[in-house]
Amino acid sequence: MTMFETVGKWIIPIVILILLAVFYYGGGGAFDKLKKIVPNISIGMQELQAETPSIPENQKTAFLNLATTIEKIKNNQNYPCFERYSLGDYDNSGGLPDLGEEGTIIEFRKDSFVVKTQGGKQDVTELTNSLSEKVHDVEFCVIAGPLDIVPHFAESFLNDQQWAEKKIMLDHYYQVQHEIIIKYENPFGPIAEGNVIRIPEIGSEFGGINSLNNNFKDFGYLYKPDATHICFFPTVYGDTHCDGSDQNGLDDDCLGADPYEDIAIPKQVSSGLLRSCSGPEPLTPPSLKPVEESPTAFPDETLPGGVAQP
């Protein structure tokens, strides 16, 4: 054993004893100093709990309104019809408030309305179960996707014809086989930030529905095309006229971004050119128009009027 090791063996315990004696006999002042040196663990835990992501009340209210509206119209047999689940008066022109950069994600699958928080740090099982109960027996769809879904929807409904005169084309909505995801993204700052809707099974090619920014300006509208489906409206940015729709969704002017557009869905619903799911049954329903030029052969799992994933 070296001299330094021998000295250290005795010096360190002696120093510790001196410090203990000072704090013990030195009164409250010395102990108060010690408290200032040692971190307050309980305060740190409170701060950590405060930073844990939680779902804001306005989001919970919006989710409940959406689920309740779906529950109300899911058994409506007077389809096709349109229904508003929100006034769409949020700053983002959508039916839901901004879900937050580090906030909430919602997913729709058959019979389920799933709520998640980024990182899964909050237990949302009870909320998810209560929302999913309301959408039981519902399958989901979108007005977007491959082939001519959006043009067929536009030709069927985005015109100035009376309800009884409209000719509804058969393959005008896309039946989602897996999940629809709605969340918030902010890839390039304030210009592009906002809620987005994603359909993973459609693919992620650049410029497609799964890469567009701020593409859920639906103004709070849903579409019920058949007995079991409820459709969401992905959107693309318009230029003050309902004329820019493409395979990624409807021009947002067709949903209300242009308040003067006569063929926009909100104006047509309010004037009776389009049927509200909660409104009176029309005296004469519109007719179905075959799609002879469509390359789609309707597979067994495809309901009339919709296109399923091949």
C-alpha cells in the first residue's frame, strides 16, 4: 500500500465526520444550505408530469362531435347524403382544431376511432373505447385515390342540377381497407403547417395524398355513399373556384374555401341541391349512371358505387 493510499484511507472518513458534525451542531442554517445544494426531486417530478402530453379539451369535444355525427347517420338509409360534423370555423378551415405539432393522432379503421398521443405517454384507452362504440359497424372511405374516383364524384355532385336530375357515377369513392390517419404536420413552417390526412395503402409517391401539406380543409363535412361507409374529404389547394380537384382530393373551394362558389357542397346542401343526411327524404332520388368507360371491373368485395383496394 502506498503512502497516498494510506493517507486517503484515513483522511476521507475524517472529513465526512467533520461535515456531519457541522451540519448537526450548526443549527438550521447549515441544513438550509444543504437543501440549496441538493436538488428538490419532488419539484422535478411535478415539472416532468406537467410536460407529459395531454389531449386538450377542445380536441376531445371535436372528436366527440365527429363520432356522434357518424353514429347519427350510420344507419340512415336515404343515401347518398352529406352531413356536417362541425361548423368548420377553426382558423385552419377544417372540421377539427389543429392537433398540435407534438400532439394528437387519430386513426379510423373499421369499427374503431383510435386516439393516440405522440410517444404514447398518455392513457387514452377510455376515450378511444367511447368513441369507437359510436362508430361500430362503420367502414370508412375517402373522396380521393386511384383511377377516376374524384372526377366521377365531381361529375355526379358538383354541378347546378336539381337533386332528382343528378346522375351518380358508380365508382366515385375509395373504400379504405386499412387505416385513415389524421394528424398535424409542420414540415416547412407556417406556410405549410396544419392537419393532414393520410391513407398509407394508397402509396407515398411524391405529390400524392400521403405527402401533401395541410390537406384536410374539409370544412367539417362527411359523405355517406352507401349503407355501411362514411367518407372523409382530403383536399387540395384551390384558387377561388371549384375547379382544381385531382386524384389527391377535392379542391378546397368545393367545400367552402370560396364562399361565393355556387356548386360548393355547403351551398348545395343549404339550397337542397344536395341531400343532408339529417334532412327530409327527397321525393325523387337521383339515378345511378353506369361508367362504361371506366377500366375498373368491380371486384366481389367492392360495394356498388365505390372502388376497393385491388
